[in-house]
Amino acid sequence: MDRAAESLSDLYRFMEIADQGSLTSAAERLGISQSALTRSVQSLEHAYGSRLLDRGKRGARLTDSGKLFLQRAREMVELHEATVREISAFDADPGGRVRIGLPISTSRVFATPLVARLAERHPRIRLAITEDISENMEIGLSRGHLDLAVLVSPKTRRGRLHTAPMASEQLLAVMPPGHPLADRARLGWRDLAGQTMVAHPDGNFMRHWLTRMNARYGLGVRLATEVNSRTLMVELVRAGIGVALMPGSAVTEEIASGTVVGRPLGSMRLVWSVAYDAQRAPAGITGRVEETMRELARDLAKGGIWTAISGAG
């Protein structure tokens, strides 16, 4: 028995002596020897430096110090039992604040169902959600400002980050109906030559690929504007301002309603990956949130919104 458990045992034994008024009766009720009970009392008296019991023919009588100690003993035992109950309840229904970063393009398909699922299963967990570009989220993770993030690729610029792919989906070139490229079933990067683009800001994964392919193939694309909002990007595309690169799941409803047209761009796929600082691996409530994020990604893949990745947790 460790010292903490032994101390609690001594408290319970002392309280039983006080209730019974006799070491003999208390020993019988506790199912231990009277000598063991005596040693518990002596241990308490030694620890607190005061005589707690007067032992006589008529039984055990509490001293003034013993009466005060009995009151405190009951308080300590009640606090211990309440703590045990609270910890058990916390394990069954954990609570606290978890800071997560999500790409703006996932707000509709991922953020809302994630919050709803956690509210149902773990109502005491409170999410603090930041929508941002991948580069900023990587910085947030490495500086301890975020606990978890969903990135658009398992590759990061910061070596201490751990990433795990969850699912993938096709990158689309999104344009208004009637656009010259809308008649094609699938596009290649070279098809974007000379196009006006509604672009994501620097640091965004899709902007990175647009810049890279523009330089590789000499596309000569023109940036009409930079937008860090899914809703505004769709509105600008609908208005004919330019073509945008977006995940298919971000414009599912608009494509279905015919307000925009989405065409697969080559073999480009976005790999949605959960990320965290390797020195602060998810545990406790953060672990619960990560598990729920992975589960939601699997469900989105089963529903055909995303695509499952072999070996993803």
C-alpha cells in the first residue's frame, strides 16, 4: 500500500473508532486486528504531533485535539471521495477547451459536423476554431497556439510537426457556367494558360501549386484578386471575375444547383491531414477531438464526399 492510500486508511479507521467509541468494536467492524488499529492511531498521532485518543477501561475517548482532528478527517475523506467522483465523471465525459485550425474551404463539410458531433458526445469539450491558410496553421501549431489542425497536405515546412493523412479529394478548377473551359470534362494545367484567376492568398496550398505550375509551364495567368473566404470566392467566380482552384467538397451545392461549374484539374488531389506538434501529442480531451476528426473523415469518405486513403486511421 502506498503512503497516500495508507493515510486514507488511517483516517477511515480513526473515524470508525470515534463512531464506535472502542478500539475493540472498531477492529471488529473493520475486520482487522486491534494491534493494527492501534498502529494506525499511533501513526496519526506521530504525524500530527498530538495525542488524539485517551484509552481506558471504558473505551477510547477523543481528546480535544482528537475532536478537532475528527472534524478535519471527515472533511478530508469527503474531499477525497468527491475528487474520485469528479475524476470518474471527467473520464466518462471530459471537458475543456481545444484549439483547432481548419482550412477555410472545409468550413461547410467538416467544421459544422465536427462541432455537432462533439456537442452530442462530449458536451463539456469546447472547440476554439480558427480558419486560416496552411502556413499560418503550421506556425500556430509550432508555437503552441493551436492543439490540432487540418492541413491540405501531409508535407509541412516545419519538421517538428506530425501529420497523418485522413482522406483525399480532387482539386477542381471552378468557373461560371458558359466559361470557355466549362465544355471540357477534365482540364490540365496548361488549359489555364492566360486565364484570370481568383486566387487564395500566399501561404495557401492551392496558391502554392498555382504559382509553381504557372512558373513551370509559363501559363501567364493573371490574378484578379486574392480571397481568404470560401463564400466570397464562389461569389466572385459566379460574377465572372475569374477561375478559382477549390476542393470539390467546398462547392458541391453550387455545382449541383448549376451556379458554378467544376472541372477536375489533372491528377491533383488534396490530402486532408490532421497535424499536431510532435512534442505535444494529443492526449486527454485533445485526443478525443482528434479521434472524432479522424472518424468524421472516414464517414465523409464513406459518403463519397472525400476519398478514403489506404492505411489512414
